[in-house]
Amino acid sequence: MSSKVIVRGELIFENKEDLYSFFSKLGITREKLELGKVDTDDLKVLEIREDDGRYHVRFEGDINWPSRIAPSGENPLDWLKTKVAGLVWDVDDLKTLEVFRRSEGLKFSFYSDEELDRKREEYNKWWMDSASNIVGLF
């Protein structure tokens, strides 16, 4: 992994074909996905679950992994949101959490709403403490 900043999260696809199509752009075949775990230079697929007809992918990888397939000039994370029904994008090193749901009520398989709220509060507190420390220098 090139940047050494790791992102963990979940991608939700509306159906199996969307899942296969998306990962084929990354050079990951249907067969590899069906075997379960995929490990490329910058992305690991840790688990795939079908839940309510949608496909949930728990992943870990280099923070820049979507930029390989995102259109040039587009923010890769914004582009990624157009390809999935839901997304959890958790970068502990940068204390950032992005949660995207195309529709209200969409549930994640690998993250509870309580866990996401707790993580969001933890990161917000860290940023507030950091801002206070910086202001305290002046």
C-alpha cells in the first residue's frame, strides 16, 4: 500500500451484478470474489455478505484505492458514492468518518448505527481538543 494511510469500511451494492461490475474495474474477477477474500496491492476485501438482497463488502485498504478507477479530475470518494447504495469510510489516522446512504433506513451489515455515532463523537472530540490545543498556543 503506497500512502500508508489505511481506510476501513463497508460498501453496499444493490445487487450482485453491480458488485461484480465494480470490482472488475479493479481487476478483481467474479471468481475471486466468490472465493471470499481478495487481497490486491492496495485493497483487501475482508468479507462479503448478502443482506436483504443487497451485497455488503467489508474492506480495508490504502486511502487512495478508489483513485485508480475514478475519472480524472473527480474526487474519488465523491465518485465512489455514485457507484454504491451505502458507504462507511473510516480513516482512523486522519480521524475522519464518512457515512453515505442513498436511501434513509439503509442498514450496514458490519457497522451498527450506535457504533458509527460513537466513532463520529470520538473523532469530533479529537478535532475539538486539537483545535483547543492550537488556540492555546496563542
